Amino acid sequence: MNCEVRARLLDELSFAVAEYNRAVNRMINQGKRADPILREMANQAREECAECRAALLEHEREHGCVATLALI
Ligand SMILES: [Zn+2]
């Protein structure tokens, strides 16, 4: 079944993961001198990933639009 809501939630999760990846890479590039603000940005991005993942899994559970629940 092609569910537009699930597709949107997947896009949001993909975007959030990409943002987290960018934030972590900025920290890596700064090394030991990493700005604490970068760490906070990475933490916020990680929390956004968790929220997007939870929203996706909740939708899949309630809507039943996938044969098996995603293991992501
Ligand atoms: Zn759905």
C-alpha cells in the first residue's frame, strides 16, 4: 500500500538524519576545540530524529500501511 502520510514521515526522518549527520560532522571537523553550541545543535538534531522515528512507527502501527513494521 502506498501511503502518502508514511512517505511524508519518511522524508521528515531522512531530513532529520541528514541534519544530525551534518551536525556531527561539524563537531568532528572542529576536533577538540568543538564549540559547545555545536554539541547542543547535534543533541537537538538527535532528538528531532527520535521524534520523527517515533511518529513514523506510531503511524505505521495505527494505520497498518506496512506489512511489517520498519526496523529503523
Ligand atoms: Zn499510513
